[in-house]
Amino acid sequence: MINIHNKEMHKLENLIAYEFENKKLLLTALTHSSYSNEKKAKQLENNERLEFLGDAILKLSISDYLYRNYPEYAEGIMTKIRALLISDHTLAKIAKSVDLGRMLLLSKNEKKTGGETRPSILANALEAIIGAIYLDGGLEKAKKIIYALFQVQLETIGPAFSTHDYKSKLQEYMQQNNLGLPEYTTIKELGPDHNKTFIIEGRVLLNNNEIKAIGRGKTKKISEQNVARRVLKKLGVL
């Protein structure tokens, strides 16, 4: 096998929260075509086929998530959200969060020209990793890893398209049942001023039981709508 430090591969497995049974699949997912071409080794498979497979698994998983979690969204809205979630920009951002670029096997020339940080290469490699996880552990494990890696994007991009006023709906529900008003508290503000993410906790009191939910978004309004939606789900209203 190619000399990738075992500790580095293990580190990547820790970052994506998945340990491969077949390490060769992980190695193939990390092998860019420029590297296999440079080495001229016929037995050295690059990650293009895994990328093809991973792309399909990613689309299926995101489509399934949107269908199940947003019954109010029409097909056109779900298509727009999915396009944003699986864009090279989003995939590259997630790949960078797990330091994927540093793990890739690239040709000397590709490394010199910044291949480790090129969005298209990072996006393709992440799709290859997803394809490898699918082959190694099956669809459900692949979906679990996808939802974990895409958690922030799923929690911010999806709710941003909603035309439903969940916050008002929750308030109306509480008032109709003679319950107290919901409380919203900003827990954290992440990122620079021009690109903040707000994490907000919402609480309602129901028969002396406190029901809580946490939501995030690029504005406090979106975060609170996300929180209210989750509380309504816990209450069985949605």
C-alpha cells in the first residue's frame, strides 16, 4: 500500500466519526487521478469512480432528509435547497473542516499549484469518501455520517426557505392552551460580524415540564423560527 501515515488516516476517521473495515477503500478515496497518472501504476485506482457513487448517495440522502423534515416544501424549493447543499462551495467547506486536503494523494505539480485547497478537488474527494463509506458500511451508515457532516448546513439553509411563521404558530398554541409564552435565549454567536451564526435556545412550560429546543441560523429571526419549529414537533403539533 502507498505510504500514507496510519496516524493520519486514523485522524481522518476520527474527524468523520467513521472507522473503515476496508482501509483500501479509504486509500482509494484519497487518491487523486493526478497521483495515479504520475505513478503510472495500473493497480493504483484513483477516486473518480467512488466520487461518481458518492455523488449519487449524497443526493439521495439529502433528498430523503428534505422530504421527511419539510413536508410543507414543494419540489422546486427542495431542489433549490439540495443544489445549495451539494454545491462545490458547500462540499469544499465541509472537506476543509475535516482537513481533507492535507490527506489527499496528489501529483507534485498538483500540490505546487494549490490542489490541496482547490474547491473542485476537495468537493470530489468528499464525495469519494461518502462513496467509500457506503461500500464499506452500507446506506444507513453513509446517511448518518452525511447528516453529521452537514449538520450546520442542514440546520441553516433548510429553514431559510420556509414561508411558515412557526414562532407565531407556537405562540398561538401556547395562548390557546392557557400556557405561558415561549422564551428564546441566545446561547452563542459564532463567526465574524459579516458572517455570524446565531445559536438560540427556546423553552416552553407544559404541565410543569420544560420543553427545550436549540436552533441555529444566519439571523436571530431564522434561528428562532428553527427553534419554534422544533418545539412544535416535540409538542406533536407538526
